[in-house]
Amino acid sequence: MGKVSAVSVLSVGQTGQVTIPAEFRKAHALTGGAKLLAVRMGDTLVMAPHDAMLESICLRLEEAMRGAGLSPRELEAAALEEREAIVAKRYRGSPGRRRHPRR
């Protein structure tokens, strides 16, 4: 099979149905009746194939957030702050430093 594109534009029908392109369905073994998990991340919607393990992880994360008194917005803000700190440390060093992380 050829390379699957990373992005596709989807249309939402009158009843809210979305058709997933064939290349995505094949790449993720999605057949009729397959369930997807829709996750809101800020102003982004991410869809992932649903499975029991993923659902369990999401439920545990939600429970941990509630237990810590964090809202999804607070968690998102903290993640963005941490990301900015990592980027600043890694990419805004002195001019002589490597610009790409080691792999």
C-alpha cells in the first residue's frame, strides 16, 4: 500500500455524519460499524480508533484531573507552558548550538 496522507478535509452532512476517506479506513482497519473516539483539544478535534485500552486511559486521566482539581482548560494551559519552556530551552540557545535535537 502507498503512503497515506496525514491530513484530509472532511465534510459534515446534514445529519452530522462524516465520511472517512478509504485510505484512512484501510490504514486503520476501520469497517462499517467501527467506533471512533472524538477528543476535543483546545480548538482542535482529534478522532482516533476506539479500543478498550484507549478508553481506559482517557477515563483514568479524567479521574486524575478531577482528583487534582484541574479543569481541561487548566491542563491545556499547563501543557502549553511546558511546551514553550521545552522549545525555548532546546531551540533558543546560543548561536553556536545545534538547532535540531539529537535522535
